[in-house]
Amino acid sequence: MARFRVVSPSIEFHTGPIGLSPQQVVARRHNLKSLGSGRYEILQPITFKLGEEIEVAGPLSKALLARVEPVGHSRERVAPKLAANPAAKKQARPTPEQLARMNKTELLALAKKLGLAQPESMNKADLAAAVKKKLGA
């Protein structure tokens, strides 16, 4: 299992085995089935907040990978298709449609990564326009 830290405001997992700490299990116990050794099967969708660490078995989708970062020295392959293309090592640029669906928190995080000046002072529409312009979308 690969260990990840949530880097977006929240992330939701719907199925599959997951590794959690005892503290994380307390609030989610009714949505989990114990597999032993701190591993659980997700029975109903569960949400994790910014900064929480989780262990996930198997590859993650691109959408989930964009919301987490690897923790420690995990050598497990998390996205087979990404490793095959050297250009794919760069983070994929969101499409205009994806930008339109982003909430202000996600747009702020992207704006900061892109180095936009004072994105916190912008409203959502101006922020989306500035990000689009910076990306050339």
C-alpha cells in the first residue's frame, strides 16, 4: 500500500481497501469493514480533509492523484500510465471545462502554483480568468 497526504481541501474515496489510523477510523467506522492490521474496506463513500494521511492499495486515478501527494519513500507504482510518458511527469494542465468546475479554493491553490500575484484578493470569476490566461487556455 502506498501512503499519501491530502493536499486539497477534501477528497472522497468510494471503494477499495484503505489503511487508516485508529483516530481516523473513529468518525468513519460506520462506513468501513475491518480487514485487520489498520486496513479497512470502504462500504460507503468517506471524506478526508487537508493534511490527513492515508494508505491506498493499487493505482489512483489522475483526479485523485491531483489531490494527494506521496508520503515517505514509497516505491509503489501509483499510476502506471504516467510513468510511461516522460512528458506526463509534469502535472497535467486543467482544461477550460475543468477550470470552470473548480471551486475558489482549488483555483487559489492552482494560482499559487502558477505564481499569480495576490490571488487571495480576487473573486472566483477573476481568479478563473487569471488562471486561464496564465495557462494560455
